[in-house]
Amino acid sequence: MVAQEIKIINEKGLHARAAAKLVNLASKYQSRIHLRKDSQISNAKSILGILILAACKGDVLELNVNGADEEEALVAIINLFNSKFQEEE
């Protein structure tokens, strides 16, 4: 298992469009991928689970990835967050 903290840097946080991009990316990997905000843990392959986190700009999430392709998945998801979900603000 690999884990890393990720800070949300895009203005709108993990809104529906960003959550959909995350789910699409996470679903490409075999690994189990979870996001944690405070005491809430959500499956990163579930749009509802991500939206329930209600993560806003400045929030720090813990990303946990466990499986055969965990390193690749971790890097890809971090890159998505760092790219501000490829959205113009």
C-alpha cells in the first residue's frame, strides 16, 4: 500500500465535474483507491463517495492506494489534482 496527502488547489474543490474525472481515472486501475478527509473514507471509484467528502479548496486529503498497479495509480491521481483537474478557473 502507498499513501500520500494531497491538497486541493483548484477553486471549486471536488465538485461534480472534478469528481467524475477522478472516478474515470481511478477506475482504470485494478488497485483499491480511497480518499480520506478527517474521519470519512470514500472509494475513489465512486462519484457519490467522493462528493460526500465535500472537499473544498485548501482541504488536505489522504490518498491510499493498494494493489498491483498502486504506484502508477498514485502518480496519476496526484497529477490530476496538481493539474487542477484540467479545468480553467
